[in-house]
Amino acid sequence: MRRRAISLGVVTAAVTAAGVIPQPGVALANWGGTPDLGPNVFVYDSSTPAAEIQARFDTLFAEQERNEMGTSRYAVLLKPGSYDLDARLGYYTTIAGLGTSPDDVDITGAVRVVGQPDPGSVAGISALTNFWRGAENLAVTPTDWSNQWAVSQASPMRRVHIRGTLWLEPGNGGFSSGGYIADSKVDGITINGSQQQWLTRDSELGGEWTNGVWNQVFAGVTGAPAQGFPDPPYTTLPTSPVTREKPFLHVDARGKYRVFVPGLRRDSSGTTWGAGAAPGRSLSINDFYVAKPGDSATKINLALGLGKHLLLTPGVYHLRDSIKVTRPDTVVLGIGMPSLAPDTGRAALEVADVDGVRIAGVLVDAGPRESDTLVTIGSARSSRDHSRNPISLQDVFFRIGGPWEGRARTSLTVHSDDTIIDNIWAWRGDHGNGIGWTRNTGDVGVIINGDDVTAYGLFVEHYQKWQTIWNGERGRTIFYQSELPYDPPSQAAWTSPTGPGWASYKVSPSVRTHEAWGLGVYSYFNQGVDIRAARGIEAPVRPGVRFHDAVTVFLDGSGGIERTINDAGTPVVGSYGTSTIVNYPS
């Protein structure tokens, strides 16, 4: 007994020194009630003067409207109540309600993203670079004719109730390249407008969805438009096969902060909250290590090893080692778009092959020393059955180049069976800092080795070989969007073992069963060289490997894509055009 007490004392001293638990004499009221979320999180309740909250949003928008590759990160949290507010969101700015239902935070006004000036376009405005922002867990009654949400990738809307019209484009027909909505309700019509593609999952549409461009996908959406691909370009699945919504912060009846962890659903449709309390469990904030930028991987890993969950507050976390998640059911939740930046060539995040881990709400930025992979789920020897309690990744966004020069061979590798991927954007930068064919190098965006993996909203772009490789059996993808790299300097520099160029979506020849719905692969080779991709999608030809509603598109530039799937489809080369396939094999 004495030896055990000494061991616990040593551990307690070490943990206290690391700042993982409060030191003696520190009041526990703040720890269990209002946690220290750092200087870039702003929490308000409905007693706060409306002018004060509005001024905060106006200040943040003025700073972040053009700060695309900056390092500032912000989150605004609203406690249950009613607010008069026009919240314009710039880069790396998120807004979230702290209720248990979206209707607990009732905003009259707007939570909106507007287009940016684009003098080179016919419309003079676009949303093509409106990335990295989000809204969650609130209701909006628009005071204008609509609530505008003109976004492209990595700008999710989750658990939001729009009490009116939702407008998804920047206006004047300006281009936009979104997008993602989940667990949300729109009472009025939804104006898709110029949105090239969009995924809406497990939601409720009370009015018409107006139109589509190339690839609009609806999975488990009540009120969704009927299946129509390719004209209109709607892919409509009545249910989603297996889902689990993203964890979220909330306050309980005593004002204590907690994290709600939604439960698993199968063959789901509609929102989790429309008929009452959502299934799941609520964790005390005391169960979390609340990390701040400047915390080392060693400090974070110590907390995780002692059984804490992890809440990442806004900022950039430069890491010399990997964050390692080894315990089942661990929650890693970011607020305000925190960035994990591995500086030494290691992975930013390694998740063991254990049940129920949830990774949500983080950016991962490759560092100047090449990483083999940025995030790994499981290991090459993973074989456990996680079907009852899968690992999930939600709103996890990868960048190679952009904020700085970065290199990584692969962005995401998934070894664990049954993993759920829910809104991922893996992006080898085409603009920003450190951009060039030999500078921000990245071979492959996503590699899936696990069996029975399901992906919703898989956005993968500009990698130098295959964008996505699927090696696991019984994989499912519901919505895929991919641009091939813009910058191959020559055909010789961009030729795969199976022909000119590299297919975007590759299913391994050994795979017996695979199915995907709503896939779009686009080309824009901008180096003035005639670059060809033999096909957009490459897969074994067998009855168990099936594709539904696929499109290849020539956007601009030179060259193009010769076929859509294997040898099926028509060339989209040299000028704007599309090639569509409804079912493959036919």
C-alpha cells in the first residue's frame, strides 16, 4: 500500500507540474464551470449588450476577411438565449451555440458568409476561396430575404436551423465550390445557385432545393429532391448507412460546461434533434485537458495517457512529436479551427486501433520536413472489429503548402476497420506560400486500408499521384470531389504505371467489393502544357465494385481527362465539357 501511494504521488506531482490538473489552491469553480478557453474564444450570453457582441463580430471579420493564410484563429460561443446579430464570418472563425438543441440559441439577423471581389471573373465576385470557417448548433431567423452561406470547402454547417431561405452562392452567378451541411433544418427554400457540388447529409429541407451544377448529393435528407443525375445532377439516397454526429460543447442547467458525444445511428435520415433530445452521452469538461497553443505533444500525451479527453482551443500547435491517442472512446475536439503543425517530419496525430475514438474540428498543416503521413488511424496490422463503436473523423482538414512550405507523402492513412470519415478536405495547395511542383510535395491525399470504411464528403485535391487509394474491402463513399493537380510541368513528370497521368480515385485491383455515389473529378492544368489523365477513376472491373453518378469536368487550362471510369466515358479535353456515367458497370 505504501509503495502504491508513493507511485500515485509521483504521478500527481508530474501531472501537476505539466499543468494537466489544477495545482493546490487553484479554485475548482472555473475548472468545472467556466474553463479557461484562452484569449481567442469569446463567450456571450443574452444579457450581454447586443452592440458589444456585434462589435466583436465586426472586429473579427475586419481582421479575418482576407487573412486566408494567416495564423489567427477564433471561436465565438453563445449561451442559450435570444440574440439580435449579424455575424459575418471570415477565415478561421467559427460560431457555435452552447445549448443542447440548435433552437436553444435563437439568432434574429444572420450568420453569413459573403462573396469576395473577383475582378478577373465575369461576375466580379466569387466564393471559390471561402474556406476554413463554420457554424454549429444554433438557429437563425433571417431579417434579410435569406441567410447567405457562400462557401467552398472546409466550411461546414452542422446542427443549424435556418428559419427561412438559405442562399449558398455569392451572387451575380459568381463561382462557388462547396460544400457540406449535416444534421440541419432549412424551413424555406435552399438556393444552390452556382455551387458546383454540395453534400447534404441527415437533414431536413422544408422547401425546394432550387438547382444543381455538376454533383449535388443528398443522403438521409427528408424533403430532398428526387434522384435525377445527370439532369438535374441530383444523387439522392433515402438513408445514410452508418453515421455519428460530431461532438459539441454545451452548458448544462447549472451553467457547467460539457461535451455532448452523439450516439451511432444506422440507416438514418433527418436530424438527430428534431424529435427531442439526441441519443448520446454528455461528458464533463473536467474530463478534458484544455490545450493551448504552445503546449507540447509531450504535455498533451501525458494528459491523454492519464485518461483525459482533449479540447484544442484556437491557434497553431507546433509539434516536435506526434499526438498519440491510445485509449478507447477518447474525444479530440477542436474549436475555432486549431492547426496541428508537425515541425520534425513526424505525424501530427496517431490513433491506435481502439474503439470509439472521435477526432473532430482540426486543421493539419504539413511542416517543412517531409512527413510520411500527417494522420494515421490504426496501424498496418489493424484487424479489430469496430462495427459497434467505430472511430470517426469529422471536419478534419489537411494542407500541404499555403500557410508555409510543407511536405508530406500522404495526408491521411486509415488502417482501422469500420472507420467513419465525415467531411474531410485534403488539399495540396495551389496558391499561398511555399507553392510549387518541387516545393509543397505530396504524393497521395487519402489511403484507406481498413475494411468497411464509410466516407461522407471526401474532398481531395491537387496531390501529385493518386488523390485517393482504396485498398480495403466493402468501402463506401457518399460524395467525392477532386481537382487533379494544376501544376505538372510535363507529361513525363506525371505518368502513372497504368497510363498518362494519375487517376484521382483508385480502387486497388485486389478489392472485391466497393461502392461509391456522387463523384466529381475535374482538371485545370495551368502550366501551358498539354497534360492528359487517362481516366478520372480507376477500379477493377467486377460486379462487386460499383459506381453511381460520376462526372469528369474540364474546367480550364490545357489537356484534360480522357475517360471518366476506366475506359468508359467521353473525353473532356481542350475546352469546357463534362462526361457523366450513371452506373458502372452498366
